[in-house]
Amino acid sequence: MTHPRTTLCALLLVAGLMGALVAEALAQSTPAANRYTTGDMYLQVDVVGTDLDAQTTTLAIRWDASWRDAETRDAAWIVLKGQRDDGPLPPLQVRAEPTVMANRSSDGAQAAFDVPGDRVGFFVHRAAPGEGANRWRIRVPWIADAADRVTGVQAFGVEMVHVPTGAFEAGTARSLRARKAARGDGWIRFTPPAPLSALFRADPDGEDGYGGSYSVTSEAPIAIGPDAGNLYYLDARFLSDDFTSGDKTGTLAAGFPKGYAGFYQMKYEVTQQQYVDFLNGLSPKQAPRRAAPDSAATRLPNARHSITKRDGRFQTAHPHRAASLLSWADALAWADWMGLRPMTELEFEKSARGPEPVRFREFVWGATEQRADGFAVDERILAPGGALAAAEDGTERVDGNIHILMRPDEGVDNLCTPGGDNYHPWYPACRELQGGEAGWGPLRVGIHGVDSGGDRVAAGAGYYGAMDLGGNVAEQVVTLGHPQGRAFRGTHGDGRLTAAGTATNADWHADADTLFFARRGAGWTSHPNHARTADRFGALSQAGRARSYASGFRAVRTAPE
């Protein structure tokens, strides 16, 4: 006969084990705090030493706020470039997997590597779940083309987040007519029926042909059009009769990246220092084609563009500020030079929404206008004052979880006056930045993640940890609304440009007379509506060589198998 005390102890033991298992399961399903945090130190990649005879280079790789949780992780993408006496910096191929020489990470995190088949660069990330600061010294074997006459090595890197393979929902949760009917439903004022031109699943019997959000469940071809089950979209005409976000037809072939397959995405937008490094790595003939003329920065002095040229070298006073004045052609060239590629519209939505269901009028950081989502009542939006440090070093205080529309609309009275007829505190910030250069323009990347405490809404982050997917500078991506965009096959850059400084991938169409692309996520001059995950207001643009104060770029790379 079993003693009652023994039975009780056994039950307590089982209960304890069950509790531990439940706690472990909850921990595994909870995103790491660093997923939605900007660290004190951005990625730094320094060349410690190079042996030209052995063709090896030792690198010191450091960055803060790294993580790996049960769902995803961050990483650094590193490319090596050869130095020579003249011409652009030629790319070096990674010969074999890098070797860890020393590990000084704060929590002892071990490094793991992913080297893609083209060996243009490599990913380094945490080998096991955890979060902290990474401090690794590694040795990288490389191969140089003998014709490049390499005399030294430079290294360049960007922080990335991993978007895992998996299904997701694209588009919006209401028909166009239902969006129009909801205009008075307590949402942001002075707005058309947002989200504009959003994707949906076609249903000829549904209202406006709407059949719900579109589920992307594989990388199989997707037909676009009004037939049942297709991917479709409608333009909400409110600006002019010729406004369009695409031709509403065609097929996304199997090779067009749809977001189902895993990919790495830059955690931050291209910074001014990253673009400066790119310009300084080009030839004297290439660089002028990729640099905004000095006159551009004087047309709008407060646009906070600080890339200048002195004594034949490009420089910037604000290395971590998002780079604006980038054309689509500039963005493609930078992606090619870094061995990356542009992302598509569908990849943008996957990275913003993740596996979560579609919610009406959701922003890319996971909130709607409702008070329960913590958007309208964010104290940083409502509180007066605020400062922006001149060095943009992480001590800044800004106007909320996303910094868009920092100036009020002209001709609208009392928009920024408490108690005024048109007062709407979460519409614009209603003042210029205080401190630093003041004015209007992009901020340093990841600024809202500095004091977010790991909260996604406060950080203004996409589901998988990409910062500033809405606001700051608009994301330039591959459009699905034009044959040129639909011809994209997801090829990666090889590190080399044409003599004129143009990307060389045929499916990118970088040398086309007219470049078609899309803008998603909104920039600092945009209406807040365009920071909604499903909004496609700028989904068909053709000024591919024009530069905008509100447009930037972030690249992606298909995850190695």
C-alpha cells in the first residue's frame, strides 16, 4: 500500500515538473527583449590583421542588443573588399567558414556562421538562445581575383534580423467600401479610406470583389486579377483619376520572393555612414552617379542630410542617421555592392505582420489607433518639450513610437493647439525637433528602440525586430504592380557594379530607361496612414532616378539553405 505522504510528494513533484515545463514553454514563446531594442553600440567590424600570402583576414566583430529566441534571431552580414591602388574596391569571396579566434561576449555566447553558396559574404549570429552583447574575433579565409591586384582588405557589415520560413496573411481586413464607411470611426482625421490600394483575396461575389486577406502559404506562383482566389487590389480614387498602384494583373512566378521562404532583413535602414563607405569604395567615375549633388542638400536645409565631400573623400557628421536622398537606382547599386538584394512588397508585409492575423488599419509596429494599443495615448506623443542630442547618441527624446509628419499641414488651423477645432495630438508631432540641428528630417536609425524596454509598440518595430519599417524614411521595394517588378527573381548582388556605377543583375532592370518600384511604410513627410502595414499608396512609382528627402532603403538576402 502506498503511503499518503509518498503519493502527495509524487503529486507535488509532478506538479513542479509540469510548472517548470509550462514556464519553459512560455519562455520559449516570448520574444527576447533585445528583439525590440536598440543597443548602445551598433555593429562595428574592424580589420585586425591581414595575411596576403595566406589570404586570411582577422576581424573584430562587435554589437549590442543581440538576441536569439525560439522564433528568430539577429545576425551580422559581413562582406570583404580588396584594396588596390586605383579603381573601385573589388569583392573577395569567402573561401571557407570563418574560425572563431576569441570570444569576449558578455554572456559567453558562441558564434555560428552561415556562408551562402555564392560566397559573396557570410552571416554570423548566436549559436544558441540568449541575448546580450556580441564580442567576437574571427579569422576569414578569402579568394581574390588575380586581376584585381589586391594590396589589403576592408570589411563592411550590417545588422540583420531573420524572418523565418512560414505562411502569413497579406492585405487588409475590409473591402474598399467598408474602409470608406469607417472614416468617422474615431481614427486619424483628414484621411482617405485607409489603407489605400491594399491587397486582398478576390471573390467576385464579395463586396467590391473582396474575399478576405490573402494567405501566402508557399513560394508557388501567384496569379493577380479579379478571378476567385487570386491576389487583387483596388485603387481608392481621391487624388486624381489617373492615380494607380499597379496594373492589377500578371503572375508572380515561382522565383519571385513572396515572403514565405526565410530571409534576412536589415534591422535598420541604410545609414549615412554606410552610404559614405559605399561612395568611397567606388571609382571616380562611379561615385558621382551615386551621390546626391551638393546643391540637393541646400534646397531644404532642414532635411538633415549631412553627407558631404572634402578633399576627394565623402564624409558625414551623423554616421547613424538614416540616409535619405537615395534613388531606386542608388538603392539597387548599394544592394549589389553589399551582396544583398531589394525586398518585395510581400516580404515587407511578412516582416511587419509576421504570422499574426490581419487587423484593420494596423500600423507596421502592431498597433491601431485604439487606446488599448498604446498608440494615441503614448506619453511621448502628448508631452510638451523634448530634446534631440546633437550627436544622436541614444540620449534623445522624441515624439513617440514613430516619428512621421513632424510638421503640420499648411492651411489647417488649430491642428497643434490644445482645445482647437482641429486639434489631433497623434496626427503630427506639431513642432520641430529641439536640440541638435533641429529642423525636419530623418532621425538616427532605431531611435525609438533606445528606451523601448523591449516593447514592440514603443520601439516602432516590425514583428521580427526590424526598426523603423514605418516612418523615418520610406522603404523602397520591388513592386508587384508592374511587369518590371514581377520579373524580379530574387537574385543577389555580386559586389561589382558597371563602369557607370549601376547594379548588374538582369532581373533588377537597373539600366532600364524607366525604373518602376514601390514605396512602403511612409517617410518623415508622409501622412500616418501610409505607415500602415497594408497601405500601398506608393506601390507604383517610376521616378527611379529621382532622389527624395523622405526615401531611404533597407536590403534583404534569402536565407541560406
